Amino acid sequence: MSSQTTTLVAAAKTARSGALRRFLRNPLGLAAAVVLLLIILGALIVPFLSLPAADAVDLRSAMQPPSAEHVLGTDSSGRDVLSRLLWGAQVSLAGAALALVVALVVGLPAGLIAGYYGGWFDAAANWVNNLNMALPGIVILLAVRAVAGPSVWVSMAVFGILLAPAVFRIVRAAVQGVRNELYVDAARVAGLSDRRIIGRHVLTVVRAPVIIQSARLASIAISVQAGLEFLGVTDSSMPSWGGMLNEGFRRIFVAPSLILWPSLAIGLTTMALILLGNAMRDALEDRGSDDSSKVGTTAPAATASLADRPMSSLLSVRDLEVSYGVGDAQNPVVHHVSLDIAPGEVLGLVGESGSGKTQTAFSVLGLLPEGGWVSRGSIRFLDTEVTTLGPAQRRKLRGSDIAYVPQEPLSNLDPSFRIGHQLTEPLRTSLGMSKRDAKARALELLARVGIPDPEATFRAYPHEISGGMAQRVLIAGAVAGRPKLLIADEPTTALDVTVQAEVLDLLRDLQRETDMAVLLVTHNFGVVADICDRVAVMKHGRIVETADVESILMAPQDPYTRTLLDSMLEEGPVRTYSPVPASEGRDAR
């Protein structure tokens, strides 16, 4: 077996074990799994139990209460209720499984193909599914019964076809939302086949909604099957929960317990399916919610000595290492980074693309992408060790003390909500402001960041404003909670030169007014010279030089720093080679 195959197998095993651990920590999901397992186990072992036959009629034993011979009593024909309940579980569960399998076989591939390719297949599949949804299901099932006879299996197979649009529509929508993502385009450019892209990238996106929808459809199938059996549409000679409901309904005033047991079985099964589906979705998808996503073997984060931390530091990072990967294949991308930011100080974190500066900033925020974690070192904010905080504590810290300004302004505003809503919601949630006070604060901030008409922008949607205005809105949102530290990740990269200068002026003014510290992530030494007090230069995930701005610009010590500065010189000597990509150099100018 090749090393690559071994790594993939190890990754798959680790992911499965992590999902299992998360599932076992979900009490509702675990309880639902136990209940469903007991019901399935009872249906499987009933042929081996010493119970009376489910169809054994004994009128002399009719309507008996529970006893040692008949644990749950007998019905009006003298048949054992427990035996019929367990045999009925076989029929009900098998019928629901048949309907679900048919729905998935029909709806899942059609949704994947229609969502990914679109075109004529999408139009045709939509037409067929819309027609299917318009058909009255109960009428169709009654017609099938008239043609094919009272077979529960035929009825549930047809019902599965009627359920297929529910799978098709949710899968199609999920695939359409991801098919134009940059990583899918990159896979196409890399030469991956459509089949491989769908199997590797797209199926992981539809997995969660399909799990939830499958649990929902299985519970619907059990209820509908019981309803058909209650009405006598299916074969009444087979023991079933619906048939028992019919019997109990007719005898409800004589023996109310006859309707209790099948109702309890149907209710518990459908409830267990829904809860189990939610728990499975959470275990598979919510990998970033706790420490179980840390699948590597690197030493855990260690708290640095307080003696190594300057007393005036607001943020102190010591020996930071950020890793990705699994087991022996894990890959550190940030190596032994140490830096400090004092209150009111602006520190520039500079380096070319891929140097690790954004990973360092995201480590402080606790927003590393999936698979990444702080595998070594310490991050202290004031007197708090950030690496040991739980998700709720991290969110509280980000909401009040640490703020973030991203580099893609329009991509970070939700197109479904107005600007005002996106500004006031954090104020009301994190700071407990009233609706009126939050609006007044938002309008004040919009005016402060230089928005010409705050009222109009407050009412506007993101697509109605420019990129420069969107960046100002994000800055307004970031400083709304009066944070002590602002992390700005390439805040001017997506803007033209004139707007860049305005945004930098705004950041400088806000920093001076509020005395907040700023960690400015950038590749542009022009931005550094304009706003920063000190500079830390990163290369290949390491800090190679740290000094005040004047020292860095006038007398850099590290060859890499000199290379970055040379790339900024308009009249410098012609270079035959530079480690900085040409596009990066043009952006830096």
C-alpha cells in the first residue's frame, strides 16, 4: 500500500472516530439511537421468541388484560398484543425503508446531475418533479391498490417515488450553491473529472441536508403506511401498527390500551428517527465546535511563562505553531511565532502570499479553517489564555474585546439583509442595546466612517453600495463594540488607490480616537509606512525580523526584508529573479 493511500486511510479512520466521539457526547442522539436499535432488534428477534403467533385467533381469550401469558394482553380476537406489535414493527420498518430507498435512488442522482450540469436535464427533471408534487398522493395510492392489490410493498414503493421530489429539490439547491465555488473551479482546472468532483467535493456538501431529509422522510413513510393500514388500503391479514390502531380505535371505550401501544411505537420511532438524523448531521458536520477536530499528534498548546510577556502587552503570542493534516502527515504552516502588541499600538504583520500571516491572525481570532488548530504555544489576551477557551468564551471575546476587518468587503456582507440590520444585530445581541439605541449607534458610526448619507446606507442592501463603502461599513461594525484590539486582514487590497488612502486615514483616526491596538495583516510596505508603529516580517510561517517602522524601512537586517523592500522600489535596479510573484509586486505598488 502506498504512503498516500495509507495517509488517506488514516485520515478516514480518524474522521470516523472523531464523528463517533461527537455523536456519543450528544445525549439526545444517543438516546434516540438506543430506542431505535431496541425497536429494530425486537423486530428482528421476534421469530425466535416464545410468543404466540401474531395471527393466532382465540376468541375465548379475547380482551384479556396483561398477564404472564400475554404481557400486553389480547385484542378482540384473542391475539397476543405484544406479538402483533413486534411483528408489526417488521412490516412498518421494512415498508418505510423501502420507500426511503426508492426516494433516494430516484431523487439523489437526479438532484446531483441537475444541480451540477443544469441545462436541459435540469429543466426536464424540474418539470417531472413539479408534476409529481402536483399529483394527489392518496388518490395515487388508492389507484395503485385497485390495480396491484392490497400489497404494502407495492404501495410503499410507489410512495417512495412520490417522496423523491423532496430529495431532488434539496440536493439540487445544495449543489447549485457550491458548483461555482472557487475550489470546484480549481478542481476542474486541475483536470479532475466531473464524476470525481461530484464524489469528492459536492457530495460532502449535500450530506448534511440528505441525512436530515432522510430521517424526515422515513418518519413520514411510517406515518403514511400506518394511515393506509388504518384505512384498510393494504393487506389486513399482515400484522401492522396501522391495523392495530384500527382495532384499538374501534375498541377505545372498552380497552383503551389497545390504541396506546401502536401509538407509542409509532411516536417513539418517528421521534427517534428525527433526533438521530440531527445528531448524525451534527457529528459529521460540526467538526470545528470542539477539540475533537484536532486530529494531529503534535504536542498540545502549552501556556508560556508570564515572565516572557512584557507587562504592557495587550496581546502576547509565544512560540505559536499552527498545523493541518492527520497523524504523520500533519503539516505545520506557522512555526514558533512570537509577537506582542501594546495597547494603542499598530503592529504590521508583513509577508508575501503564503507566508502564514493570515493563519497567525486567525489563530488569535479562533477562526482557523477546518482542520487547523494551534498545536503549540500560547496566545494571551490581557490575562486570558485564548487557546484554552471554549467556543462560547471565544465568541464572547470576539464580540466585545477583539474585532476583525476582512479583505473582501462585499463578500462578507450578507446579501439577504439590509446594512442596518447587519450593524444593529450584533449591538443588540452582544451589548444588549435596545432597537432604538442600536440604530442610533449604527447611524453615528456610519457618519463617523465617512458615509455621505448614513440613513440611505442603513436602509440599503450590500449590492446597492460600492466596495469602498462596504469596507467602511465593515469597519463601522468592527469598532461598534469599542474593541481593545482590531485585526485588519489586508483591509485595502480589494480597493483602488484613492479609496485605499481614505480607508487608511479612517483606520488611523479611529485608532487614535479609541486608543485601540491594531494588528494589520498586509503585504504592502506602503500601508505599513503610513499607519504602523512596529513591523513583524514573516517568511514561510516564521517571523524573520521585528523592529520599529523606521528601522525596517531604512536599515532592514534580514535579506528577505530587503527583498520585499526592493520589490517596492519604482526606480530600483532590474532584477533577474525575485521570490515575490509578479502579480504580488504589482499589487504592492
